[in-house]
Amino acid sequence: MTEPAGIVLKNAWLIPAIPLASFVLVGLVVRPLSRRLAGIVATAAIFVSAAMAWILAWEYFSATPHGEPTAVIPWTFEWLRYQTGLTVKLGVLVDPLSILLMVVVTTVSALVHLYSIGYMHDDEGSGRFFTWMNLFTFSMLGLVVAPNIVQMYVFWELVGVSSFLLIGYYYQKPSAVAASNKAFIVTRFADLGFMIGILILGFYGFRLFSELGDAGLQPFDFAFLTSPAVLERLATMHLGTCDISILTLSMVLVFMGAAGKSAMFPLHIWLPDAMEGPTPVSALIHAATMVVAGVYLVARLFAAFAASGTALMVVAYVGAFTCLFAAIIGLTQDDIKRVLAFSTLSQLGYMMFALGVATVGHPLGYTASMFHLFTHAFFKSLLFLAAGAVIHAVHTNNIWEMGGLVRKLPITHATFLVATLAIAGIWPLAGFFSKDEILGAALDGGHPVIFAVGLLVAGLTALYMFRIYFLTFWGKFRGMVTDPVHEVPALMRVPLVILAVASIVAGFVPMGRFVRIGEEHHAGINLAVAIPASILALIGIGLAWILYSADGRRAAQCTVRMGAFYTVIKQKFYIDEAYLFVTRRILFRFVARPIAWFDRHVVDGGVNLSGWIARTTGSVLRHLQTGQVQVYGVWFVGGALLVLLILWAGWR
Amino acid sequence: MIFLPELIVVVCAVAILLTDLWLDERRRVILAPMAAIGLVVAMASLIISVPQNGLTLGGRFSVDPVGWWFKVFFLLSGLITILISLDLLDGRVGVRMRGIGFRGEYYTVLLATILGMMVLVSARDLITLYVSLELATMPLFVLTAWRRDDAQSGEAGMKYVIFGAMASACMLYGLGLLYGLTGSTALTAIDRQLANMPAFWLATAMLVAGIGFKLTIVPFHFWAADVYQGAPAPVTAYLSVASKGAGLAFAFQILYRWMDGWIADAAVGVAVFAALTMTLGNTVAIVQHNIKRFMAFSAISQAGYLVMGFVGGLPEGIPAMLFYLLVYAVTNLAVFACIVWFSNQTGKEQIEDYRGLARTNPLIALTMMLGLFSLAGIPPLSGFVGKFFLFSVASKAGFHWLVAVAAVNSTISLYYYLRIVRQMYIEPADKDSTRLPITPTLAATLMVLSATQLLMGIIPSLYETISSQTLAWLAR
């Protein structure tokens, strides 16, 4: 067993450090000079990072061709020391999982940066845009390489902040401001659960640390928290007389944080609104990278979730439900970016339930989930970037005001079609392979219900994706815009083509060799799964063609016939309204108002009273200061006598 | 040669005095750089020597890690004081102040007090200890009364002399009594059998009163407000920091070297004095209007936090106090640098005069705000970390009520520090107020001080170094 080594591996800290340096440089120095230069510097920095990530992957996997993958921490720095044995280090963890995420994040980020130079060309604030994009990339990389749960939490919040800043990028638009607030508040609420989970884990982990701890480990390290001995103990501990074990409790709480970030039902409500941000932001943050942080967190703590069992079941069913739920809503939305947002939700559901159906005995779902994360990053960011190109050309998000763009936007059309086929799971594109593995894992792990849901959603995915495809590109142009529609500039076409190629070939990556638990497995195509899934996908496409190819006239009739049922779906099952009802009608009226009254009348009164006491004491005491040295002398002597008295009392 | 830093300070002081004789008034500008360079060289020779143990002059002078850190503190505060005094003394000011001059003498006297303080921590003999304490104190009387034709400055000097003489006499009697009881002038741990003698209690009480005078512990603090207000602003800065450090060094010499381990029995007394000091300092500071007087009460309350390190006589107390002393030097001198600058440029020193400073000089207002917040103990500034260690000493010694009192006091202090911030940031500026100029030296000093106090709050290694070195020495 050789320890992987290499120049880039030794200096892996540079991968997050370069975006950080670039963030500072662009934010402080370059942005005031020229916003054009800001874009170029920011993009170049991410490209360097991406190149390093690929070299890192090559160095790591060529050093460990088939052996058990090892985790390496090439760089670490003691950050907080609470007491001996309770320290938190900042560090860089290199293992297959973090390498996968580093490659995905830097690659997609680099391409989106490149695309943004063109997309944000006419925007006065683009310097600010690139600054925050760099901040986001740094934060995401810091999250990915975290060797302990505290560092992950810190960067988790930083990612949330950069997401907030970018959703609210068009801060003059009230809807964008509202959306950024909504995203921040919902994810913060979820993070509260995460935080409590961390505290519980940390508390019990620290207690166990003295007997089970290993030299070189800290109580918050993933390596310690997921070691079998610790998990076994945590699973047998209980909170008071409660029936739930500490492990299950903390894992469910941690999953709450993951569900918030990855927008799982019922915390999904922020993601569709987050589309108020610029389209490249949606592509990078709200499709390919940040939203998979929740999936990544579950994968990172997979051993702990698996040891709990119950927590893993929660992951599986929440994932599966979100998968179906979002796909149904996706069928009815009119805003192209919102359809893509619901599609993201649905695909994240796939990744989640794939983790949920995996076990230590059947770890296929783990690999499948990471595989889907990998392929999805490419085709989903491509879908967003291509949608951005369409929006750029026709100045609307509404698919009913598009149409007939095949000739006018040939490259965009071609790349969008590739991505649509990939997400629909058509052989031999990337989505086919990863979805096939997920469904196979669900069947293999003995979850027929989840398997059925996954299969159904495969059909629904094809239906809603081809719905927007036909409405956007086929038929006649239904928009109001009179200026000629132009294809996007070359600078924006390059990332589209690169991502299209990636969406075609990513499926051939032997993920089972790289990211796995236990034995390496060679994924063959599971025909029992692939055939029904492909048939359903083709049915979906056919249905979409029937309903939407002729400018959607047949669909309109269907809509009318479905009536109220359709309206409920279109209103996203009124989940937002339910939240508003609970918060405004119940929380604000019955909880917040009494507290506000108490605060205003009792707490403020107390504060004012104590302020008054301090001031009055001061005014009284200042009169001791007479300015006369004789008086001071008397006090001095009195003080010395007081000391004498104390000594007499103490040492007698 | 273990007394090389002290020697450099002496040589520098004499060199300044002699050079002064040969220069005309215009050329005396070089005296300040001379003094500053002298201190930097002394600091360098100190740092090269790294904390070590050594003994010389027949056992009367010795060095160890605790003393080393005290000397770093004295040299640092002396250096900063020179950097913030030179504008005033060289006349690079907006409003000329009468009676300021005699630069050669000023720097010589300042270096003499630094020398006194440095020898004070190294003394291992009662006579040396007392003489060096006087050397550290007496020049301060002179500095306080520096503005000869200013009535307030003269009054402050006079009060300081009288009160100082009383404290000195008190201490000398205490030392004399102890000599009589032990029969030796060596500063080594004394026999605990003495604890039964009333004469010993009297001697200790007199020494504690003297320490209380230097550290401005209630009720020995009265001189501070009048003296701080009357003295020229840079001298006030020096008094509030270095003189307090000298008091702590003296207390350390007496309480840890001589009455080794006895302080543990007097924990309640220390806690009571600490609580009284911080409470009085904080509450009276609320109602002050003159900023120097205000800072005097703020400094009194800081002394109250500082002596929390003595509670229970725990070993952790010493690194906590040393660290807080360093933090306090940087922070308080940063605030004083702003005060000195403001009084140089406008001749004003009322808190209300600072209104609208954030509009005219935003960067200086920012550094002042950072300094004040650090004094109030707001994270992540270094004042927070310093207080945290002191509070944890008290809580480790079992004095939870003291921690509660200190926490309440911190809150009160935030209120009055915010009074100044409010003047600077919220109150509108006068219509005719313009941007005030700042000299490059002072600007650079301010920047370095602000950055340092920020870094000391974030980077843990400084405290860890102090802690490991002093604890190792204590466990010797």
C-alpha cells in the first residue's frame, strides 16, 4: 500500500486558495479598475484551479490503481483550541469523494465563468458578479475538502452567504431581493438542525474520544466520527429515556441541514425562487454544485447514516418523494428556468434516494449517487447555460413566448438537445448510465417502491424536459420581440460545446473504480432495468411530441379537461402558501407578538433600569473624587487598613 | 551579558542628553528618532537573548522568562509613546500648546523610567527593587508637570508627587519591616512561620497599598483621574500603560517571588478589590466629559480586570495577566494615539468635540472605534481574548460571582465606549469642520497598532508562547 504522492497532491491547499486569492484581488484591486479585467482574472484563476484538480485526480488514482482508496490530509493548520484534546483544525482532505467534487466544482465553475464573461458583458456590476462567483468557488472548495465537520459547517455557511449575494445580484428588483431572503432564511432554518446535530455529535464524540480516540485525530474529524467503534457506541447511547439513539437523532438533524441545502421536500421552496439570480449563477450554484452539498454531506457521513438505519430510511424516502413530487410540478411550469429548477430538485431526489438505498453490504447506491452527481453537473449546467442563451436572445423566460428557434439558434439548439437527451436517460448519453445504476441499486437493495418511483420519474423527466424543448425550439415563434434573434457570441458557445461533449462521454467514466465502498465493481448495463426505463423515457418523449410539438395546442385542451387538478399542481401544491399561513398567521400572531410585547415592556424596561442604575452610581461615586489630595490620602490609609483587616481575617 | 538591553537604554539616554547640548533648536528633531532607535536596538538585543535564565551582579540582577515578557512590554510601550509624542514635541501640530519643549530632557526622562521598570523586574534584592521602583516612578512626576506654565499640568504634577511620596513611604516602611522580620534583603521565598506575626500583616498591608497605588486599585486610585487629565496627552498614554505594567511587575516580584504561594490564601481579598475597582472605574467613566479623565477611569476598570489574574494564585494567572498587559498596551495606546492626534490638531479634549469625526477622518475614527471595541472586549479583537483568559482564571479559582461581576462590568463599559463611537459616527459634524491632517509617522503607528491588536485576537500562538514559557518557569 503506497501513500499517494505528487506535487499537486502535496500542495492541494492551492486548489481552494487560488480562488480565495483571486476573490481578494478582484474584489479589492481589479474591480475598481476595470470590470472587464475582473472577469478575465476571475476566470483565469478558476481555470488554474480546475487544471490542478484534474492533475490531482490523475496523481491520486495513478498512485492507487486498484487498492483500497486512502484519505490523505496533505495540509492542516490548528485553528481553534478549546482545551487539550478538543481542537479544530483547518485542513485539506484528499480522498476519492473530495477529488470527485473538486473536479466537478472547478470544471463547471471555470466553464460558467468563461460563459459569464459573454453573458454579463453589458452589465455594469459584473465586477461584483465575478467577485462573488470567486467567493462562492472558494467556499464550495473549502466545504468539499473539509476533513472535519466544523470546517464543513463554516464553509457551508459561507456557501450560503455567497448564494444569498448572487441570488440578490439584481438588488434593484424586489423579487430578487425577496428570493435571496427566502433562500437564506429557509437554508438557515435547516442549518439550525445541522448545527444542533453537530453539537450533539461533538458532545458525545468528545466523551468517547478519550477511550476510542486515535493519535492524529480530533473529535470532530470525519475519520473519527465514522469509525466503526465510535458508531457502535453512539448507536447504543440514548438521550435520557428516549427511544431514539444518539446516532439516529444527530444524523436526522444533520440530514435536515443537508435537505435544506439540497432543497429536499419540504425545504425545497427556496430553490425555484433562487432562479431570480443571473442564469450563470443558476447553472453553477443552484444546479451543479452548491445544491449537491447536501448529497455530499450524506455521502461523507454515509457510514454513520448506514449504522443508524433509521436515518438512512429517512434519506431514502425523502429523496424518493422529492424526486416524484418535483417532477410532477415540473410538468406544469411556464418559466423555463423554473422547470429546470424543479428538474434539479427531482434529480437531487434521485441522488438522495440512491444513497438511502445503499447499505454497507450493497454499496452500489453510493457509487451510483456520486455518478449521477457527476453526470448531472454537466448536463444540468449545460441546460441552464443554453437556457441562458435562449433568454439572452428572446428576452423572456416564458416558454409560451418562445418557439421556432431551431434555425435561429443552431448551436444552442444542438447543445440543449444533447443535454435534454442526457437527462431523459437516452442511450448512450451520460444520464442513461448513472440513472441505470441508481435504479439498479434500488432494485438490488430491496426497495421495490422506490424503484417504481424512480422508473416512473424517468418517464416524467423525459416528458417535462421534451415539453420545454418542443415549446422552446419547435413550432412558430410566439414572442413579442421584434428585433432579430441572434446566436450567442463565440465566447459563450465554447462552454456550451465543451459541456455537451462532457454530457455525452461522462457516462463512460468507470465511476465504480474511483468512488466506492469496499470492492471495486464493474458496472455493466442492467438490462432488466435499462429496457423498461428506456421505454418509459421514449413514451415520455412521444407524449411530449404529441402534446407540445404543434405549439402546444393539444396540451391546452388537456389542461382545460384536468381543471382543478392541474391548478393545484401548477401552484406547486400550495406549499409556499402553507408556509406563509404557518409563519404569518400562527407564528407571528401567537408567538412573535407576545414576545415582542414582552421585549418592549419588560426587557427594555429592565435594560433601561440597569442603565439608570449604572449612571446614577457613577454620578454618586464621582463625588468621592473631590480633587483634594488630603481626602485621597485618607482613603489611601483607609485602604491600607482594610487590607490589614483582610489579612488578619485570612491568616489568623 | 544579560543586562545588555538595560545598558543600551542607559547609553541611549545619556547620548540624547549630551547630543541635545550640541544642537540648536531646529536640529533637535533628530532626538526622537535617536530615542526610538535606542529602544528598537534594546528590543532587538532582548529578542536575540530569547527568554533565558541567568544571574549576575552578585545575585542582585537576574533574568527569566516572566521578566523577559515584562521587558518586551516596557520597551514596546516606551517605543509607541515616543512615536506618539514626537509630533507634539517637534511642533507639528494644528494648535500650539504652550510650555511644551525641552525635547532632550523629555526623552532622557522617559528612557529613565523605562530603565527603572526594566531593572525592577530583574531585581533580586530589596534595595535594588526599591531604588528601581523609585527610578520608574519619579521621572513620571516630572513628565506629568511637563507644561510648566500650565496650571492644570502643574497641579497634576504636584498631586502626583504628594500622593506618590506617600505611597513610596508606605512601601518603604513595609519593606523595612519585612527586612526586620526576615533579616535578609534577598528576594527569595520567605518562611511561612512569619504569617503569625501582626507586624508581618502590617508590612504586607503597606506593600499592597503601594501596589494598589501603582495599579490604580480602589481605594488607592484617586490620584489617577486628576493626574491623567492634567498631564500632556502622550504622557497620559504612557502613564496609563507602562506605569500600570510597572505596578504589576512590582506586585509579581513581591507576591510571587517573595511571598511565594501566599496569595492563594488571600483570594477573597483580591477578588473583592478587583470587583470594587472595575465597578467604580466603569460607573464613574459613564459620567465623564473630558476624554483623558474618561480614559483614566477606563484604565482603572481595566486594572480591575487585570488583577483577576491574581485570584487564587493559579499558575495560569500569570500568562493571562502578561497577555492582557500586552494586549492592553497595544489597544490603549492605539486609542491614545487618536486622542493625542486630535488634541494636537484641535487643542480640544472633550468627548463632544469628537462629533462627526467619522465624516472628516473616517480611517482614524475607524481605528479609534476598533481600539475602543477591543477595550470593551468585543470578539474577534484582542481585548476579548485577553479578558477571556482572565475570566477563565477567576472561574477556575471558583470565583464565579467575580466572573459575573466582570461580565456585567464589560457590558457597562461597552455602553460608555459606545458614547465616543456615537459622537464620531452618529452625531453630525460641525458645518465648518474639515479633514484634519495627520503626519505619516502617526498614521503608520496607528495602522500598525490596529493591525497588531486585530492579529493578537485571531492568532493564538502569542498567548500559547507566553503561557508555555511562563508555566515552564513557574514549574521549575
